[in-house]
Amino acid sequence: VNPLRRPGHLELPQTMAENPYPIPSKRLDVVIIGAGLSGLGAAYRLQTECPDHSYAILEGRASLGGTWDQFKYPGIRSDSPMICFGFGFKPYKPYTHLAEGREILEYMRQVAEENRLDRRILYHRKVTSMSWDSTARVWALDVDVENGARRERVEASFVIACTGYYEYERAGVEELARFPGREDFEAAGGRILHPQFWQAGDLRDKTVVVVGSGATAISIVPSLAKQCRKLVMVQRSPTYIWCWPRSFSLALRLLFAPLHLLLGLAAMQAIHRQSEIWFEIFLHTLCLKLPRMARAIFALAQWAHLGASFAALRPHLTPKYDPWTQRVCLDADGDFLATLRTGGASIVTCALERFTARGVQLADGSQIECDVVVTATGLKLVQSPGNIEISVDGTPMKLREHVTYRGAMLNDVPNLVHTPGYLHHREI
């Protein structure tokens, strides 16, 4: 008998479908914070491998999905192979490498419904603070309900914080405030958009500047270029780009189809997953051990996609650092490079210096006239799991003062698992 279980039920939100599942009392075995990919994965493992444990998922938003429900910008997609990014207990559809954001969200909803995980989710519940009591051996979580309409306290023996690594409420654009002239740009009718809170409207007659060179910029430029009159990508420095198909090529289909027929779908997908993992390990090791060769391979791959445009675009696609010193960006089906090759977008490598009434001015003094600036400049990182105020026996926890174990647990912080996201095995 679990001594922490008590009678009573938490109130259920009415935002999504009616939830008939009897959520246990406000003192649980496990609380999962966040209903994104990792939250749903943790819930599935709990109810299949620890069926006697009571648990609930606290989600601050109105629906499940996490990142894939938050981001709506054009071109949002995975930049990791879905066979590795998806759930092991329900692999994503076969013969697929990458998936669009809406497809990932639908996949998550299907997984939640099929396994009745959605019945364990309490929406509009944002955990603001949590404290561990070593005497009682329990976490006490303070929860804001319905944007602060009321507060609840939930207790749990164990907490799994599936909150990711960035802030949902605030975008990583504070650095733009240091650039003068922003008020002049907006006063003249210019608009500044951030992919995290996408509300673009009609861009057909607009000139758009996309600031940034990371994964968001690589994915948004091809889609946005189709919607606006002119698009210019401004990057402070280039990023290594590797083109990867959205789905299997004909050659790969011919290779894996016999495995599918002979061994079955599950075995074929297991082989596919291992091949993706080992290819990434091979590429990463090659970049670290033989950086000059890796540079040549990246250049050769880009030349294959760019053709005659390669010489002109090469300075904008060749970083000063070695491959995998920073993260490599995936270009789905080579769409980004194709957009540059066909003139659908242009690229400028120079730091942004200021806004002007008519657009932006760069560090070299050149100016780009535009109607819209898209800040694909990254995300604002959290200072603790979910930016929750965490304390242990009354002592506030500072994440930077702790050592992580296998990228999940922290020293001197009992019974807490934090899943900040996926890290390369060499980066942990």
C-alpha cells in the first residue's frame, strides 16, 4: 500500500475533451511537468512499467504538444531523424526522415489518445515553485491555475520536469533592444516578428529580412520566400548546413523494403534507427578527428546542390570554425540551398548595427530597406527547469551550482529528473 496516496480528486479543465479518468489525490507518487514529447514519453513508461504508481501531468498551456504546439511559423519541422526523435514504443511512420511541425503534433495527439495519456493531463496548471522536504521525503509544488485565477498545492514523492530548455512566455529577442532605431522602424510601419509568437498576416507585397543563421532561419527562409515579395537573410556568421531528405530515396526504399517484408515493420524500423544513430556518430567523429576532410565533404555536398551558384554563395556558407564545433543545421530536401540558388532569397553576412525608419543598417554601413524583420535569433534559455523556483530543505537551488548525472538528475537534489532536451552523447 502506498502511504502517500490519499482520497480526493483534482479538478479537471474543460479546455480539451472531457476527462473521465479519475486523477488521484493531490498527493501523488509522481508528477510530470509538461505535456510535450518527453512528458508523454515519461507518462507512457510510468503507466506501463510502474502501473501501481499514481501520477498526473501538469501542463501550463491549453493543449499538449509543447514546442510543436507553440511554434506556428512557416516551415517548422524536425531537424532530427524522426525514427530517433519519436517514441520507441510507437515509431513514426516508416520510410520517413524528417516531419513537418503539424505532422509531429498530430503524431503526439495520436500517441496520447491511443495510450490514454491525455486522461492524465491537467491543463492550465503552471508550476511556479517546488520545495523538497527531506523529513517527509516529498516535493510540494505550488501551481497557478488558469493564469493565476487560483492556486493549488500538489505533493509528490518524485518529479519529472519535462519542461525543455527555453522560456515559452518570452522570446530570445532582448538583445535586439540594444540596437538603436527600433522605435523609428516600428513608428514608420515596420513590423518585428519572432517565430516563437508567429502572427505574420499577409506578406505578399512585403520585403522581409530574416536575422539569424541557425536551425530556425534555415527552415523558415524557404517557406517564407514563397509568401513575400523579396527576402534577405542577414547572418552575423555562417553555419554548417547538411542537406537531408524528408523521406527515403528510391535507393533506400529498395534497400529497406526487403527487410520490411522479411523481418516485419518493427525490425525494419529498429534497423533504420540504428543506421541513423551510427551515421550521426560517424559524421560527428569524422568532423572532430578529420576537420579538413569534413570541410571538404560539406563543400562538395553544397556544390552538388548549388551548381554554378556555389562560388558566389560559398563565403556565406563556410564558417570560420571546424564542423560540429557548433551544431550543424539540417536542410530538408536541400530547400534552403535551392531557394538561394534560384534567387528566391539572398544572403548577407554582416552584423546588424541598428534599425532605421526604412529597414536595417549593417556594421559595414550598408542598409537594407524592408517592411518586416523576422528575428530568428534563438531562444531565451531557462535558469532552472521551467524557470521554476526550486528549493531543497529551504535552500534555493541554483542550476549552475550543480552537476548533472547522465543529463537528467542533479547532485544534492533528490527525486527530481530534468529533461532539458536531446544532447549529443559527446556533449553531456
